[in-house]
Amino acid sequence: MGLTNATADQIVLWVVVPYVTFAVLVVGSIWRYRYDKFGWTTRSSELYEKRLLRWGSPMFHFGLLFVVLGHFLGLVIPKSWTEAVGISEPQYHFVATWMGSIAALVAVAGLLILIYRRRATGPVFLATTKTDKLMYVFLAGSLLSGAWATVQTQVIASGHGYDYRETISPWFRSLWYLQPEPALMAGVPAAFQVHITVAMLLFALWPFTRLVHAFSAPVQYPFRPYVVYRSREASVTSRAPRPGWDPTSTPPR
């Protein structure tokens, strides 16, 4: 199919914009890490408020994790592969739609709690930058547009809903093959097109917001060496306490 059967608008929206987004994401992240290492942080506001954060943060992060995993399976894994291992289309549709909807609902609920906390808690709101506000707009827009696309085309629709693995998924993979096929997006429902467009804008904004902390996930945490703590309590020391300073090294003879 390639580019020959696509219109100019399709080429711009479904070829140029994705590649520009990816370039901005990669180059911007490298630039941010090299020149703004001290800003590579979530700017945690836990000291200001913990009660809402204790609920909103886990809900948002775990819900988003399952949403990302669902997108990975739906976009990267070809339909023929799932059918080859015995997963029929109705089975895949049921799991992807309902489990994905639950994950999205949890993520959206967590995000709403975090936004409410940031607006209602004075010190947290004062620590909120203009970039944070813009990031929340696109993050909420991406999640809500994705949830609406699922509800409109998968839940409300009759039958098995819209099979995005025949259009969106091959288009997404074609970008990575460097053989883009934008014409595949011609008949995609508007709800999905809006969701994809907002998501691309979010990824372009990603390197310049606190979202960069996602690239610093502590994946090595379970394998870190043990940290040895020594108590100052006399009841657990190996010898009786002595007055004065302990020497740090043996003096030379």
C-alpha cells in the first residue's frame, strides 16, 4: 500500500507527525538529561499532603501500567499471532475491552484525585508550574479520549465492535518498519484518531515535563546490595559504650 495510495493530509498526520513526535521525544529527552539533570525529577509534593496522594498515586500508576500493557499487546502483537496460539477474536475482544476499560477507569480515577489534590491543597497548587498544568491537560485528554473511543466503538457498538488490529495496529508497526502505510488510517473512527493525535502531542511534550521520571524507573531496586544499619542503642551494641570519639583508622607506627 505504502504512500502512493495516501492523500497529502494522511501523509502529514499519520507519517510526518509520528516521526516528528518520536524525534522530539528522543532528542528532547537526551537534551534534558544532559543539561537539566537536577530537573529530572517528579518534584514530589508528598511533604505537603499525603492522604489523597496515598490513594491517587497508586491508582493512577497501576491503572496506567495495565493500560500501557494493553496498548502494547494490541498494537505490537499481530492478530495472526494471537489466533495461532488459540485466542479467538471474541476472546481477545472481551479481554481487551473489559479489562482495558477497568484499567482505564482506575487510571482516570487516580488522575482525577491527583488533579483535585493539586488544586485543593494550597502548598501543592503553589508548587504547580505552567508546564505541569499543560501536561495534565494532555495527559487527561489522552486517557479520556482513549476511554471514550473504547466505549463508543467497542462497548456501545453492536457485535464485536471495531477491529483496530486490522488498521491501527498495522499502521503503527509500519512506522517502525520504515514503510509507513498512512492509508490504513483512512477509515478509522474519529474517536480513535483523536485519541492517537492527543497521545502524539503528549509524547512530544513529554521530555519537557516531570513525565521524564518514567525513564528513571528503579528497575534495579530488587537487585540492589543490602544496606547495613547499625543501631545506636546500648542494648544491641556488641560492646559497652565508651566516652569520647572512636578512631577512624589505626595510626601509623
